[in-house]
Amino acid sequence: MAKPKTVYVCQQCGAIAARWAGRCAACGEWNTIVEEIAVEEGPHIRPSLQESTCPVPLTAGASPCGERLSTGLRECDRVLGGGVVPGSLTLLGGDPGIGKSTLMLQASWRVAGMNGRVLYVSGEESFDQMRLRASRLGAMSDDLLVFTETSLEAIRSEIVAGAYSLAVIDSIQSVYSSQLPALPGSIGQVRECANEFLRIAKGRNLPIFLVGHVTKDGAIAGPRLLEHLVDTVLYFEGEGKQALRILRCVKNRFGSTHEIGVFEMTQSGLREVENPSALFLTERPKGISGSVVIPSLEGTRPLLVEVQALVSDSHLGSPRRTVTGVNPNRVSLLLAILEKRAGLAFSDKDVFVNVVGGVFLEEPATDLTLALALASSLLNVAIDPRRAAFGEVGLAGEVRVVDGARQRIAEASKFGFTECILPRGCTDDLDAANVALAPVGDVMEAIQTAMEIPYGQRKAQTDKP
Ligand code: TYD
Ligand code: MG
């Protein structure tokens, strides 16, 4: 028997190579090339996404995004930009066990209640498992149909035959097309199946959710391919041991990518957290050095988050820098700035930084908060717990303007903060009723303001052996 022809396919970017290599020549990733059986290239005729293929002026017709479908979960709707757009393909990625299936089941049940039949394709869990979970979540409905099928052709004919308002594919890696010899979960299968779902979604104006696994290194299998293909990419993340879950949008063709949704995993499924600031601030220690709160702005929603730093004498040759919740490079940069511009020496200290609640703060406004937490811990001077701070710090130690000052201060005021340290340039046209504004121009001034100590005294403390 003739040996089947094989090709070598990069599982990261889908590039095809003639022979195996340790590193993909196209995307530069290591150890991603896998041998697959070659597909006979016949004359392919791909059905187009829409029936009409003639050019149409943009102004013609009604707005297609007008009627968004609510998922029944406010946090989820917000992240999607106000609901699911008909005909959109959304990818939901996340670590195993984080709660993707739970989230999708809860959303499907709500949609079924409001809009009628929903198809939940479960390629990983049996019908009994699904029913057990649904009864535990209280998500039983006649309009929520579970289809335990992994064949693309069977799923396609079911979607086309039944009138559904939403379809969920859990997971895209479990679906396979019998037209392709490649194994389920391989890049060829995932690409083909996702493409087919895209055609179904656009052709029938049906919103489809694809659940995607995350590989060891934190990427959805075949991430580049899928992320290009779909309209929206959501990540469901959280610390495995904690109940808090954050739904984050990394690509959205129908809205902003800055929004986050906050959930809490409970005995009876995911609960929406309407007021995350309150959650993040409970158990906050009072009168301890190294703790500062930032009114951060994730999308349109302000969020009060506590940033903690612990600076201690190091007994190691190269002191430790352990950082969670912010970019470690940013912390190194701030340590250098504090050393150079404010005379605070960290070179013989271990530095630990933590953001409470498992949140990851990406925005530059975190700089000033971090710098103050680090300085506070080094000097062992507590910052008044009713004082919040935000602002970007430049290399010269200057504190730079960030946007959304008004919303940040309003949130701080709502939670009883009485003073806010902020960039000098942010104070224009601000009318803070209950919060005293403390505008600062550089880190030095910020440290002095935050700790209410004159410079001479502060210097003396640092100089102590
Ligand atoms: P699941 O949705 O199966 O995760 P994924 O689909 O992302 O792999 O969630 C599984 C985890 O969620 C499991 O560890 C238990 C937890 N869980 C709860 O705590 N409460 C619940 O009501 C449910 C359904 C799950
Ligand atoms: Mg699952």
C-alpha cells in the first residue's frame, strides 16, 4: 500500500513546510511543527459568506447592528459592546476548568428564555453531565437543546434545519470534519471547522459562540488563525483558587476592547459582580505601609483596586523581584526612577508587588500608585487609607496626564476616599465635591504629599544603615 503523503504544519500559524524543523520559518515559534496527512487539493468552490456578491453602497439598507441580542448577563453584554450582534462569530478562550462551559450554559439558558431555541453543542461532556450541571445551575429549559455531536456535517445540518436564535459550540477543538483526514483538534481541522461556522453565522445571520481551549503557554490552539477569523475574541480568566473571574475582550469588531466583566464562581454557578470595587476593597489592611488604592479605568468602568508592595532586606546576591498583577518590566522601571529621581535605594532589597483580587492592571495610570506603594514600604510609612492615587510616571520622574480623571474621582468618592493624588494636568475642569485633590508634578512631590513628611526627615530615614 502506498504511504499517504504527509506535510508538516505549524500548529501556531498554519504554515506548511516540506520537512520537519524545530522552529517555524513563518512565525518563528519553536516546537510547533507537526506531521499531518496531506489533503488532496481538488477544485475547491467555497460558498461565499453572503448570497449577494455585487458591490453595495454603505448607505444602503438598515443598520445591521441595530438589533443586538442580550445574553441576559449584564457583565457579558457589556464586554460584547451591548449584546451579541446577529451573524457574529465569537471565540471564548480560557484555561481548563475556569468556567467557560458554565458561562455559556448560563447565557444560553437566559437567551432561550428571552429569544427561543438555543442549540448547545457539547463535544466534551455527555448529555447526563450537561443535565446534571444545568439542574444544579437552575438552567433547565425546553428551549435549550443539547446536542452531543462532534461531526461538523451533522452539526451543520442541525443548525440549518432547526430555527435557532443562538448556537454554542463547546469546544471548537472537539469538532471534526470527515472531509479532512487530520485529527480532531489539529490546526487543519480547527481552521476548517471555524471557517464553516463563520459561513453558517454570516449566511444565516445566526450568532455563534465557539469555546476554545488554551494551550500550555496561554494561547488558544491555532490562535493566530482563529483570532483573525472570528469577529470577537473573549478570554475568561481568573486565579484558579479564587472565586473571582474576569471576562476580557481582546478583539471586537462591534465595540471597544477595553471592557471587562466581573463574575464570582459560587456553588450555584457564576454570579455577576455589579460592584467590583466593594469586593476588591474588603479585607483591606488599615495603617500598614505599602498599600495604595488606584481608581483604575478598565474600559468605561472605574474600578478601585488595591496595589500592595513589600520591600525587605535581601540576603541574596541578586535581590528578588516578584510581581503579580502588573507588568514586571514596569516595576523595574519604577524602581530605577525612584532610585534616580527620589534617592530611594532598592538595590539591596527584595521587592514583592501584588494586585489584590487577581486583577491584572495594564494601564499606565498604575505607575504612580505602584511608585507610592514601593516608597511607602521602603520607608515603612503608611499612607492614609482614604487616599487614592493615579497617574503615569515618565523616565524623568514626572507625573503625566491620564484620561478619565472625572470618573476615577467619582468612584473614589463613592467609596469614601477623601483625597486623591493625581497628575497636575488632570485637575482642569474637575469639580470634586467630597474628594480633596492633591495635584503633583513628579514622584518626589507625590511621595511627600502622600506620606506628609518633609524631605529632610525622609532622607534621614533612608540613610539609616
Ligand atoms: P467549567 O465550566 O466546566 O470549566 P471549563 O468549561 O472552562 O473547563 O467549570 C468547571 C469548574 O467550575 C469546576 O472546577 C467547578 C466549578 N463550578 C462551581 O464552582 N460551581 C458551579 O456551579 C459549577 C457548574 C462549576
Ligand atoms: Mg468545558
